[in-house]
Amino acid sequence: MAFGTGFRNRASMAVMATAAMMLGSAGPLAAQDGPFAAEVSADYDNHLEDLFVHFHQNPELSYLESNTAARMAVELRAAGLDVTEGVGGTGVVGMLKNGEGPLLLLRADMDGLPVEEKSGLDYASTATQVGQDGKEYPVMHACGHDVHITSLVGTARRLAAMKDQWSGTLMFIVQPAEERVGGAKAMMADGLYDRFGKPDYALAFHVTSLMPTGKLSAAEGIQYSSSDSLDIMVPGIGAHGAAPHMGRDPVYIASQIVVALQSIVSREIMPLSPAVITVGSFQAGSKHNIISDRADLQVTVRSNDEDTRAQLLSTIERVAVNVGRTHGLPDDKLPTVTHIAGTPVTNNDPDLARRLNGTMAATFGEGAFVPFQQTTMGAEDFAYFVTREQGVPGYYFAVGGTPPEAFEAAANGGPPVPSHHSPLFKVSPRESVTLGTQAMIAAVLELAGPE
């Protein structure tokens, strides 16, 4: 998940409070004893466990997931699906047809992160890969995408064996580049719905280290914030550091921009509309006594509705350009703002969410399903499959990935539960994969099962 700066240990107190609420909720952790549990558990022992370890040890960076995509294509074909590769880059689409009925999209993201794994796991990744920028990076599944694609295979295998219990068509999506919030958009731009059909419903899940195993959660509205990555280039007029009056210092101008950006949230956005503007990178200059001719800022922007998002983006450009003017930059040397990547707010369809939340509670027990709470402004490009313009109802849910004992230990002074994107990130694969698989099957049977 593309959490960026929004999912850090500084939120650990809120996380622990949420986990405590989940641990204390009424009812047993019944999810692992639910329907299809025996079949899914046996498949995990016989096939999915080795597959998960393979994916975990062989992560690939966004847009470069060629080997992962090839293996997923093999697995889905073996399950009996009609598979198309190279959709939107490295994306894979597997179709499973079973008579008349709805078309359901089931999506899993597959990219890893440029993080050196320090989890201490026996199967920890030691992989490296040359990125699109030509630099070599360590690579890790530090956000659980290995769980997602393993579960997608498990879901395909089970539903292919359960055709007497559902009818319709299933579209299995193996999506690239979620971490750079570009893969879903690329698949849509490659004609996903034109080529394979516009789904009646779209489903996905994300494993989370910050929720106990055996637990499920989903919103009946906003599930994830929007996210936009901006580059701000601030020109200057170079000069000697001892003669600043002979130039225009881009470091100083950019510093003023950094400070001014914070006034947007505090003074221009309605206080009840959540918004974040974070400058994550400030690069300029090469030596103590040289005023450079350029400074570069990298900015992440988050919001919870599209109107606020549009206001943030337009106001950031206005502030950057006019701070440049204030400091005497000529019109041909004003700051420029470039939109690098972005994804809309991810909203669950309220009616669909109420229906499937009820299914999850009925299937796995009231104690297994917990109310959704938004504790960060993390983002997800699943939004592109379910935009208002597309009109496809979407349901995105969370699956707990950390054993309850780890939360209890942390509450008693033990090590904190690692966040997503941390080199220490880890989840319990058996519990995560099997529950994710069971929950996705339950959702499909609710939507495509007999009336």
C-alpha cells in the first residue's frame, strides 16, 4: 500500500488502542473455523505455503514485476483460467467463466518495495534489483503484497473447484505498481474493461500488520485517502555565497515555500476536511559558499474527498509560483509544479459494503468482524477500478496479519509491532493467506451464489 509518510511508528499509540479494542471484542476468533477452512488449509499446506515463500524471497519493484507476473500466469492457468499477460505493462488477467451471472473483479497487487529486509525471518528476502532509474536497490515485500497474490491463487483454485456453488464470470487481476499508484491506472488505460468486460462488482483486500490475525474490517464509505506526488522545481540565480545580493537564492525561496505550504491546511482548507501536505525531500546546492541556481522539493499530498484534493493541488501551485514572485524571480524563472503520480480517494460502495460486511460477520462470527477506523491517510490505487465515473461498486477490506500475542507483548513493554514499509515488517502468512482466501470466497458466493 502506498502509505508514504502516513504509516509510521509515530501512530503506534493509536494503533495499540485500536488493537486492544479488537482483541477485546466479543465473540471467538472464529474465522479460521469458517466454511471452506479445511480445504483452504489443506491447499496452504500442499501448495500455497511454498508459493508464498517463493514470492517473499523474490520481490520485484514497481513496473518491473516480470518474473512475479510470469509465475502468477502459470498458477492461474494451472487453476483452469484463461490468462492474458502484459496488460498495462506487467499486469495479468485471468478469466474464469461459469455460466450466466455477474462479472466480479478480484484484484491483488504484486510489487515490492526498495527496502532492505531486517525481519529476521528464515525466508527473508535478500533480493536486489536495478530500478527504472538505473540504480540497484534491495527489494522486500514490506507491505504484504506477497500475501495478496498467494491468496488470489488460492481463491482461484478453490472457486474453480466449487463451480456448483456459484455462476457468472470471475476476473482475476494481478496488478503492478500499486506502491507507485500507477498500475491500476495503466491497466485501465490499456482497455481493461473494454477488453474483458465491465464488472458488476470489484473486490480486493489488504493484509495489515496493525490488526490481529483472525480479524476482518471494512468501511461503509471511505477506506483510503487520495495521494498525489508533486515535484516543485525552484529556479534561482546563482551567485557567490558572500554576495547574495547579486543572485536569487533558491534555497531560501524554497524554504519559504515549505513553510507557506503548511498555511494551506491550517488556513485555507475547511477544518473538518482532513488534509496533509508533507515535503519529503529538499535537494539543492553543492558547496558551502555557492548560491545554487536550483532547488527541488518532493511533496506528498493527502485528502479524503476529491473537492479538497483539487483545492490542495491548485493552491500548492499558486503558493509556489507566487512565493517565487515575492522574491523577485522573473516570469521566465518562476517555480514549476509537476504532478508525478496520484490516486483518487478509495470509497467502498455503501450498499455493497453493508451487504458484504454482514456476510463476513455471519460467515466468520461477530467477533471476527470489527468496525473500520481510519487511523492514517494511507492511499490505494484500487480506486481507479471503482471511480464514480466507472460506476463499478467496490468493496475493499482489511485482513489482520499479526498474532494477538504480539500486541499483548507490545502493550507490556515488548517490541512494537512493525508498521508497513518498515524493514522489520512481517505478518503471519498462514493466518493471513487462509483468512484472505476464505473471505474472498465468501464474498463471491454472496454475490454470485444461488438466489
